[in-house]
Amino acid sequence: MGPWRCLLLLPLLATALRAQQQQFMEYVERRLTLLEERISQWHDQSSRYSTELRDFKNQVLGMLETAEKEREAMRSEAENAAVRVDRLEREVDYLETQNPAPPCVEVDETLMEKQAATAKQRKNEKYTKLTDCSDTIASIRAMKILKRFGSTSGLWTKDAAGNSEKIYVFDGTANDTVYVFPRMREFTLFSATRKAARIKLPYPWVGTGHLVYNGHLYYIRQQGSFQVIKFNLANKTVVDSSVFPAEEQIPVFGLSPFTYIEVAADEEGLWAIYATKEDEKNICLAKLDPTSLDIEQMWDTPCPRENAEGAFVVCGALHVVYNTRLPSRSRVQCVFDVSGTLAPEDASLVYFPKRYGSHSGMKYSPQERQIYAWDDGYQIIYRMEMKKKLEV
């Protein structure tokens, strides 16, 4: 191709390049316009979302503030309710003290004649006191819950006659192993039994009527008839045993069907609390010789078995603790003084603080003037306020 032809094509090529450049610029402008529109939409949506989030935050803050005020109001109401409940309990305590519940006794002519005959006979069976103890329970001064250990039923106690600090624990109503803690501290602080010594008894016990007295364990063995075993805790040997001379024995407490004999101790010595088929409505009491296990004297008490959950002896007076089938508030509702120095109407109606269930074991400590109780697996100490008996 000649030079003159190339010169003719140059204007045509320049025109085509300008047309393509114009199209590319228009395309870029359209894309930028679309991008600006999308950025504008995103900005509008972001602003709207920010506004909604701010409104939601303010709404939540308002709700939290309202909830906090309601929580404070509910806490105040709960505190006021607790104060009112506490006041109500004190008023109920006062009313119960002023208006004691009637004893669970069926009053009929036969029973009244029998009680009159028994009372007349008892006047000729004067009990000779061994000590000058003339105190009786006025009220429960304090209560301390030590811990929860073992089964729902059991017994824990100290030596009722010695100065030992050892704690003896009888877990369950049928067992043969006694846990012995060296002091109260070890029993309280440790949940396991690794700090306790174990004493394997030659015969398993039945019920929760055991007693540790002057270095010996007195417990009940069932082998046909009921047998009181005297076991030396120092040398781990059986010192003596005695078949309880009561025919056709039945559970002594209506609410504790596993206990047939309750061995108790007070300032006067050893006692046995029991019941027989012959007089199945009421509880019987016997004075024991701690050395020979011989029965020195026996009494038929007016205290009913029905709704009884436990008993203990203080200064020669039997105190029977009552409850209900659906555990509520335990109370001493029947007192029988073997020496006749405490009239039933002069005995205080003692209420125990309501706890978890009903007592399966209650042991009176004459030296400490307190009761070691087992309540639905909880070990409790009741400290008592004492008063002098009124002579009759």
C-alpha cells in the first residue's frame, strides 16, 4: 500500500478510537452511578438500623431498670414476710404454751378407774431419791444443728456419767458398728468417718434406745425376747446381760416402731422406758441397777404411747415427747415424776423448735443439762433452761 493510502486511513482510525473512548467513559459513569446509589442505600439502611438498635437499647435499659425496681420491691416484701412469719411463730409458741393440746388418751370409765387404782397403789410405793436433785425443765434455751450424718434414724451421745469428750454415733436402727469420735470438733468438721474409731459389737443392736454410761454401753439385742447387753467400751467385752422381765413387749413409742426399750440416764442413775401388751396404751418405767442390770422398781405411767416419738428422764421425772404422723412440732406433753414431788399440772409444756421431721433418738446429759437429738439424719443439741420443782 502506498503512503498516500495510509494518510487517508488515519482520520478514520482516530474517529473510531474516539467513539470507543466515549462508550467506555459512559460505561464507567453508569457503574459509578450504580455504586453511588448502592452506597446511598447502605448508608440509609445503616442509619435506620443504628436508630432501631439505639431505640432497642433504650427500651432494654428501661426494662432492666424496671426489673431492678421490682426485684428490690420483692426483696423488701420477702423480708417483711419473714419478719411477719417470725412474729407469727412467736405468737403461735405463746398460744401453744397458754393452750396446750390435749393428751392423746381415750377417756373412758375403765381407764379412769385403772388410773385411780394405779395412783392409789403408787402412794404406797414411795421412791427413795438417791440425790437432792429437784430441778425440772422450764424451756428450751437454745438449739444447735451440728451436721447431717448417716441414716434418717439413729442416735448420737456422750458418756452420761463420765467426763470423756468422746462422741458415740449409732447409725441406723439395726447395726453392729459404733463410730467413736475423739471430740466434738472431729465429729463436726469431718463429713467422712476417717477420723472415727470403730467398735464392732458382738451382737447387733435393735432400735435407738442405747446408752453410754460410766464407760459401758447398754444396748438392746433382740433374740426372741429383748435382752439388755452391758458392754465394756475399754476392753471390748460383754460384762453382763439380762433378759428384760416384761412379757409381750411392744414398741414403746407410737412414732418410733423400731424401739422397744429405751435405756436412759439422769442424776438418779439408770432407767428403762418400755411398753407391754398388758397395758399397751401407756408407757412403763423401771429403775435399773447399772451394775447388775436388776430392776429395782417399776411404774405404770399415765403417758400414752400414741404419737410419742421419744422420752428421757430428768431428776427422776419421765418426760415424753410427742409429735404427729405428719411430722410437725415436737413437744413434751406428759411428765411423770416417780418421787411425787412434781405435780403434772405444774410441769412446763416444752416445745422443741420445728426442724426436719421427728426425733428418732434423744439422750439427756445430766452433767451438761442438754439433749443430744437425731432428727431425720441431722444431729442437734438442745440446751435447756431449768427450774425448781414445786413440792406437792
